[in-house]
Amino acid sequence: MTKILITGVTGFIGSNLFDLLKLNGYDVFGISNSQSKDSISKISLLNKSKLNSYIKKNNFDIIIHLAAIIDENDPLKILQNNYFSTMNLLQSCVENNIHNFIFASSHAVYGKTNYLPIDEDHPTFPQSSYGITKLMEENLCRFFKNYFNLNITILRISSVFGEYQKKTKLIPNLILNAYDKKQIVLHQYENGFQIMDMIHVDDVCNSILCSLKNMKNSGIYNIASGNPITVKDIAHYTQKITDSKILIKKMVGKTNHFTYETSKAKKFLKFNSKIKFEKKFQSLFDTTIQNH
Amino acid sequence: MMKLIIFDFDDTITDNRNLDFESFRISCNFFNIKNPLSLKKLVDLRKKSFTAQKILKSIKISTENTFSTKNFLKYRNDFLLSDQSNLYLQIKKDTKLILKTLEKKKIPIFLCTVRNDKQLVRNFLKKNNIEFYFTDIYCSSDLIEKIDNNDSDNRILIKSSLLKKIIKKNKFKHNEILYIGNSFEDRIASSIHKIFFLKLNNDYLPQENYNYQYSTTNMKNLNKIIKKLIEKDD
């Protein structure tokens, strides 16, 4: 049985992925910096010796690295934490002869959009500290792949949505505001409403499963729905259910539109995003309200 | 050297000044307003980068009725998007000369425009008997994203996305592709893909302070430049 380690296992994607991989017959372990239970251990990725002895003891076949911090209020913390976590993990892979590594990167590595849909060859000029660290980590992965011959798949994941997401995220925040009979405030920039690509967490987990099954096709892949959506569309779905009023706030400045080319993941990972936003919205709305 | 030529549409192979003028005149008629614009005045304003909204502000339309700029602009835009607009859109003199040159050399010609309505573009090409010269036409409606083409940054994004599609489909090297357009937006879109750009300067639109590798003001001269660029390969 393939033995897998997931970092960031208690996070939004990690917790869903843990269940999916177990269902698919993998021997799944996780590490988290927040809690330990069953096959999940509380270990900081910055604690190199503890991390290394844990990995050595368990003899994993594959590591899926999801852990990252996103706190934009402390950009230096993001840089240090994310970079050194990945460095420690990759070093541990080399020291313990683990050849297969899946890294959850982000669409934030692209930065300003030059053309749509954005493919994997699009230039990378990240604007946020989170995007910068993800690109730094991707470069670390490239180095370990070339120098130590590791088999590394990098997944550039688009904006994720799904049930039980943090309330501060765009969609739960919008739903809860509308439910509380508040207005839905939409930001309209000088170049219109932002065009985005939102992928459901189940699709993201499925893309990681597809990557596991196709480790021989390691490389860089966009993981996105391939369907453009605007905040205005999301607000209209919400309005249909809640009858809330939409207030359009004109913003000074321009926004960055983003949608992604997904044909490479379709071809080499056999991954196809299946969940349509509009079909999932009602259940997303219900669970968000129930957990309010 | 050049194996693929891409043309922009509005104000590149077309002369839009009459259409622009008529759009204001017809809209004024509809709203029972005396048109204070002359063609000369309109050209002067356009040279100063005035948008339609800014033009309306500057000409201070006097009317006893309450005047809605928003309604006026919507009516004008609807007219510009209608088939009727083709009556006033003119093909630039000697455009056919270039198309024939390219046809003789079997160079594929593409059209790339931020317009949404491909049929309108086709109708214009048909009306001027030049449709068959073009291998394909790419409009903003070819993108799955609906991007508002009234914004300059969005127009760059649309053009750049369409150019990407053309480049991907035709497997030429980037230095074998020439894009011919009339605006800085066209220049930026081509620079994104590192393809050659030729600026067709237009006395109707604002002049840009930029040192272009290739530029000209008329189709006859453009034909000479294109011949040279193609013959470099022979």
C-alpha cells in the first residue's frame, strides 16, 4: 500500500484530501502545526530534526506538501515560514530516499495577467508576498528535481471554494452578509468587475489524486475550473436565494482578471474539473448558513 | 523573414472618421439635438485623445429637454454595433494592394479586433470584396471571458489573448510574425508575445511619442515595407 504524508492536513484542502486518499486505499498520514490525532502528528515543518526523524521513522513513498501560511499582515513571516518549511521537507526527502513530491503552489505566482487564459508558460511576476514565496518554493523544487533527481509535480491552484471554508473568504463572507439582510457590496473597478476562476475543493483534491496516479508525468500544472466567473455573477446567485440588494461601489484603479488554461492537466494528469459553480451554489449556501 | 501577418481592424484597415462623425450626428438627431460638431472639430478632439464621453462634455450640448449622457452614449454605441454602421465605415485606400502582395507570396493574413460582432466585420470585408484574403478573423467573442472592451487595459488584454490564440494555432516562430496596428495598445499586446509590430500612424488619432522600429502613415508605403520584410526571406 502506498504510504503518503500530507503536510497542512488540517487545512481546508488537507482535511478533504485526507479523506479522499483514505477512500482510495492509500495509507495516509498527516502533519499539522495545530493538532495531533490518529495518524495526524503535530510537528512544525521548521523543526528540521523532529521532522526528519518522523519522516525517517515512517518510510513514506510520497509527500504532498500543502502547508503554508497566508497571513498578509506579516509578509516576512510568510517568506520565512513557507520557504524554510519547503526546504526542510525537500532535504528530508533526499536524506530518506523519498523520490516523489507533490507541491501545492498557487496561481498567485503569475501576478499581472498578460493574456487569457493563462497557461503554464505565462510569465511569473507575483505581486503578493504569498505569491512570491510560492514562486521561491517552486524554484526550490526545480533545484531539488534537477540536482537530486526528485520526481516533483507542481500544482498551481486557482481560487478555491467549498463547504466549511473560513468565513473571511470571499464566498462565505458574501453569503453571510446577504443572509443577514445586509447589502451585497460589489467592487466595480475602472476595467469592470474582476473576472476570476474558482475551483471547488473536491476538484482540487481530485487533481492531487490524479497527480498521484500519474507521477511519471511530473511537471507544472494549472489546476483550475477553466470557467470564468465574476463577483457580479456570484452576487446574482446569492441574490436569487436571499433577495438582497446589490450595491455597486465604483473603485479607483484597475483589477487583474484571471482565468486559466487547463489542457495540460487534462492531457498529462487526466484531470478534468467537474464541479460547476452554479450547480454547487445552493448547497454551498445552505452549509454556510447552517454553520453560521 | 515574415511568414504571418496580422492586421488590426478599426483605424488600421478601416477609416473610422466618417463613422465616428455619423454616430454623433445620428444620435443628436434621435435626441432632437442640434449637432454642434463638425468633422474637423471631431478630428481635433480625437487627436487630443478625447473619448466620446469627454467629447460630449466639451461640446456643451444645449437643449431644453433634460439631457442624459448615459442614454446618448448607449444609443451611439448601439449604432456603432449595428450593421448600419458598415455604411459609414470605409476601407483605407490601397489596402487591397497589400492584400494582393501577401496573397502572391502565400502569406497567411489574420484579422484581430476587440470588436465582439464577427459577422459585422465579415460583412464589411464582404462589402469591400476582401474577405477571401483573410485566413481567419479573431474577435473578442472568440474568448470565453467576456471582457469589457471600453477600457484601454482590457483592450490590451483582449488583443494579447487573441494574438496568443493565433500564435498557438499557427506554429511560426515569434520573429516570423508581424502585427500591424494603430495604437499603443496594439504595440503592448505584440510586445507581450515578442512579435514584430508595425505602427500605422493615423492623422485622425493622437500621435504617440515612441520610437517604432517600423511605422508608416499610408498603405502604399506600408506595402513597400511589407514587400521588403517578406523578401528578406527569399
